[in-house]
Amino acid sequence: MDLIKNILIDSLNGFSAKDIPLYIFQILVAGFLAQIIQIALNKKLKSKVICNSALIASSITIVASIVKYSLPFAVLGLGLLLLLKSNKNEESFISKIALFIMALIGLGCGVGSVVQTIIGAIFIILIILFTPVEKSE
């Protein structure tokens, strides 16, 4: 039992187990607000100005929660965000988001925030399943 307790304590990486409901609330609010803004903006402008906003906002919320207590992790998080930067390659934006999410999972597990990463990945999967994820070209 001590082994499981120690793994859980180490995997929280300075994050309190009492804060898990707040963390889930933060992910949900970020995704919800981004989705509402996406719907309103696309309706107002009568075109698809933005897509996959809930996925992006929730992912960046997870990055922020992982890197907020450590400068070296924050530098890694910046490198992760640079994956979303547009370039002249013929890579679609949804594939950049997918690469960003995979790198996010690697960063989260690599810095030891395994529990946060697992919770975040569950919500990312739920967002992918329940919101319209559109391939932009």
C-alpha cells in the first residue's frame, strides 16, 4: 500500500490531491468558454474563422497547470506551444494539434505530473468524442 501511496504522491509533482476537482473545473471551463466563443464568432462572421477551440484551450490549460511551478518546465512548455506556430509546410492544423497533444502527454509524464496528465488526457479524449473536430486545410 505504501508503494501505491508513494507513486501517487510523486506523480502529483507538487500538486495537491485536494486540488483535483479544481483542476477538472479549470479544464471544463476553458473548453466550454472556448467552444462558446467559437460558435458565436463563426455565427457572427458567417464563416469558419476558428475550429477545434475547445481542444486547443483545454490542452493549453493542461500545459499551464504542469509548468506553473517551475521555470525549466515553463521553458519546455514554450517549446511545446511553438509546435502550433504556422510554417510553410503543407501540414494541416489538426495534425499540428495532434502533435501538440502527443507532446503534451510526453511533457506531462516526463516531468512527473502523471496524475495531471492522465486526468487531462481523459478530458481531451472526451472533447474529441463530443465536440465537432474539423480538419482545416
